[in-house]
Amino acid sequence: MQNHNSNARRQFLRAASGTGLAAVAGMAGAQSFPFAPNQRYPDPAVFVLDPSFAKYRIYSSTVEQLGSGMRWAEGPAYSVDGGYLLLSDIPNNRLMKYDEKSGKFSVHKTGVNYTNGNVFDRQGRLVSCEHSVTRRVVRTEKNGKLTVLADRFEGKRLNAPNDVVVKSDDSVWFTDPTFGINGEWEGFRARP
């Protein structure tokens, strides 16, 4: 039984690591997988790993699985206008969507150039970091067209844009590590 709980905990933390959940949650006493939400408060499946984070814990909330079938999920972005959550399933090269009104989880778009980080800007447009051979930051306009925001710096190709935020002044900030070009898992191998 202990071995099963340890495996379930590792699976959950691996799945949650891209969303930041690994810092605050674990599978304490999980009896089966897939995950089933707990109706007790506080949820025994949630525990604080770092005591300095305790002040942020909401004791009347529980962990809930919204979807499955991804190899690993990252880059969650919530659309206030649309009432849905988008996230990247990077190795499967697709964006997933959770619609809060219907409660449905589905494939939003495939062939997304191994998109990793996502964010909606203040105008409600999706800004995404692409790994693949494109190695760029793009914005999906309201009409669906893509606008390339960055694909080079000082004349050199970007590595593999990873995480992105839009500041209150509408400037776009992103990271550019080599994760997506180190192998074939998150895109394609390339020289940094």
C-alpha cells in the first residue's frame, strides 16, 4: 500500500509541476488513480511543503482533476472573456481547453508548434511561447491570425521561449531557456 501511495504522489507531482501545484500539493493517502476530489475540508490531499506558504492556503478548497490524457500539461491561461482555461500538452503538440460553463475538457487546437507558456493579454488575445522549429513568441489575434512578437534577439534566433507574462503596461516578458531544443521531447533538437 505504501508503494502505491508513493507512486500516486510522484505521478501527481510530476503532472502538477508545470502548473505550480507541486509546491503546495501532494497525494497524501491516495487510494486509487485517477484522482477523485475530496469533499472534506481541509482536503487531506493538500498539504503545505514550505511553511512560508501556509498563509496562502485556502482551507475550504480541494484539489480537483479537470482533465486527463495529456503527456504533461503546462502554461495554463484563463480567458476572462470566454470563461475557459487553456493549457499546453507540449509533447502531444496541442492546446487543451476546460470550459467552466459546460465542465467539458477537450482538445482546443493541434499542431501548435509545441507551445509551452500561454497568457491572455488585457485585450483578451492569447500570447504563446512556441518551441518547435519556429522558436518564437506569438499572439493570436481576435480573427485567429498569428502575429509574431519575437523570434530573434540581437540578430540571433531565440532558443525555446518557455514562460510568458503580460505586464500592466502591455509589455510582454518571456523566458528563453534551451529546454525545447535540447531534444525531441518538447520540439526539435537545435543549437542554442
